[in-house]
Amino acid sequence: RGEPGIPAGQLGGVAHVPPLVLRPRPTAQLAAAVVPFGNCEVATVVVLLVCDGWVEQLAGSALVAGDPRQAVVRATLAAVNRRLEALLA
């Protein structure tokens, strides 16, 4: 017996495939800027997480030492650092 949209010959003898349990995944929006601060530059990042009715705003920063794109990455990691375990659970 085939499932709708799947030809019976392509089931490969599998009698039953349990339905997938889809968990809502968080979506993220990122705002980043490199701004002068005294005699240096600082990358500042705000991450807005939205998932299944809740919203969380995280912020991080990092000094620019060379490539500003790397500083933005470090600032992003700083923002989500302590939230990764909760986000992945």
C-alpha cells in the first residue's frame, strides 16, 4: 500500500513509516553594527529569537581586531553563548 504522492514501487518493502513529529524551530533575526568607541571599534549584535509564541532578545559585543566580520561573528557567539543549551533542547 502506497502513501499519497509516493509510488508504491518506491516504498522498498517498508510497511509503515511513523509520522514525523515536527517541533517548532526558532527563527532568528540579526542586527549588527561596527561602531567607533573611544580609540577602537566595537562590533555590536542584537539577535531576536522567535519561536512558538515567545520572543527573546539577546545582545553581544566584541572588539574589532583586524577583520570586522570576524568581530561580528564573535559578538554573535557572545550573544547566544549561554542560551545554546536551552535553544537546542
